[in-house]
Amino acid sequence: MRRLALPALGIMFVVVLSNVLVQFPINRWVTWGAFVYPVGYLISELTNRWAGPAQARRVAWVGFGVAAVLSSILATPRIALASSSAFLVSQMLDVAVFNRLRRQAWWRAPLAASVFASVIDTFIFFSLAFGGTHVAWLPLAFGDLGVKLLMAVVLLIPFGIAVRGVSRIYGRSS
């Protein structure tokens, strides 16, 4: 359990920071949270790669619990609820898709998992957080999704570096 502390702390930090930053649009289409949130998938996927899907789900649950409490303090209750709902569903989807594709090309599992999870997360989050409010949330949702998809590609770089680094250290493919 001790080795999962760092990924759990990372997930908590990413979710809380994203929940604060989503309240600050850059323009009509994108919030600052879109740049931070995909890092949570990177953490989940690296945990899944090295410790397996059960441990990745455990990290998501721990991260969810603490982040939900902190987000309700640092963000609005509605954003905290929307984020918690979207986070749990999308993290579990990320773990499942990644695990199913983990034996294929090194980039396929993290990319596919992040893409699917980002689509689901964006739909759930924005519809719950801003549906029925004065906020024009559809352009924000599509803009944030575009950034999340771009980040899914960009985050392949640290994923690949991390996987290769661990493989060199331990002399095996992870």
C-alpha cells in the first residue's frame, strides 16, 4: 500500500487543481483545468502498467475520496459533485481500456484509454456542473475535450520515457 501513496497523492492533487482551474476559462472554449486533468490518466495508466488494474482502481478510489472532500471546500459543491461523478466513471473506464490493450504497442493502451475516458469525463462533468445554468457550457466542453485529446497525445512522451526507464532499471518489459 505504501508504494501506492505517491500515485494516490498525485491523483488527488490533479483532481483538486483541475476543479479549481476549471472555474477559470481561458476563452469561450477552454478552461485551465483541461491542461491539468489528463495528467490523472497518466498517473492511473502508469500505476496500471506497473502494479496492475486492481491497484490502479484502488488508487482511483483513494484519490476520489480525498479529492471529493477537498474539492467541495476549494470549488463549488456542484463542481465537486460533477467532478467526483465524472472522475470515478472515467477512471474506471481508463483502467479497463488500458488493461485490455496493455499487451499491444506501448502507445496504444494509454492513448486509447485516455481518449475514451476523456470523452466520457467531459460529457459527465460539463453536463452536471453547468447544465441548466447561464454558463454556455457546450463550447467549453468541446474546447476542453479538444485540449484533453491533445494532452493524451503529448502525455505519451512522459509515459514512454517512464516505461523505458523502468524497463532499463529492472531489465524487463513492464
